[in-house]
Amino acid sequence: METPPPAAASPGAPTARPGAIVAVLALAGIVAALTQTLVVPLIAQLPVMFDTSASNASWVITATLLAAAVSTPVAGRLGDMYGKRRMLLVSLVPLVLGSAVCALSSSVIPMITGRGLQGFGMGVVPLGISLLRDVVPAEKLGPSIAIMSASMGVGGALGLPFAAAVAENTSWRVLFWVVAVLALAVGALIAALVPADRPA
């Protein structure tokens, strides 16, 4: 009796290199978290930097939070419809563009616009967690989700001292260029290492 050949793996089946996949997605979460705490050391300086009122400058933080609140559930739904890996890459686009806009800003309006764009990139975290269920073996799923979830805390914890050190020793614009470069690097790693999933 002949043994039937093994079935071909589906696009969403777990693959090899689960450690690399988890590391890349966790890095995406860290970069996303960095954008939230990036400007905290600059809060007191923002009105002077952009010659504006404190209330206007506060929108530099608020814009990111509002955009994230809107985009996160939408990104999750779009991930189910069109593929989580694809939407993960799409979510990195406003993160890169927003960081570049912030780095080039000379007044508060472009800065707020850039921060809003960064907020639209916050969908990378729930998308990354959801994607793990499709591309990581079941026995490694629990620890992988824990690592991905912890990446937000790690990014937030690293963001404050990193931003303070950079702002003190170089230009504040460097902060945003660093995030833009990191987001581009994460996108390249996702494209190279994370397999495509099957839309629902």
C-alpha cells in the first residue's frame, strides 16, 4: 500500500524560523511604542520650539493618541479581510511618513500632522499579535504572544531615556529620523522573513 504524499502547506500554516518571526514582530511593537513616548522629554520645550501656546503644543501628543484609537480597530478588521502581513506593511507607511514630516517640521501644524500619521501606524501591534496565530506553531504561540505584548512596554521604557539623551546631545529632529529608519528596517524584515497569511 502506497503512502499518500503529505498535503501542501497552506499560506497561513506555521513555518520554520518562528523565533525570527517573533523577534521581527516584537521589534515592530517596540518601534510603535517608541513613537508614543518620543516627545515626552520635549513637552516643556514644544511651545518655545514652535513659537506656539502650550495648549496647541499639547496636540503633538493628543493627535497620536486619537489617531491610534481610530486606526487600531480598523487595521485589525482590514487585516482579517486582506491579510495581516499585508496590512502590517501598510501600517508602517504612515509611521515612516509621519516620522519624516515631524523631523522636517518648523511649525506646530506640520508637527501635529506628522504625529497623527504616526498614530495611524499603531495598528502594527494588534496586527502582529493576530498574525502570530497564523504563522507560529501552536506550542510556541503563548510565549510568542507574551513577547509581542511586552514589546509595547519595552518600547515605552526605552523611549524616554533614549529621547532624553538624543534631545540633550543632538537635534530633536534626530529622534524622528531614527524612528523612520527603524520602521523602514522593520518593514524590510517583515517582507523578508514573515510569511503571508490567508485572509479570512
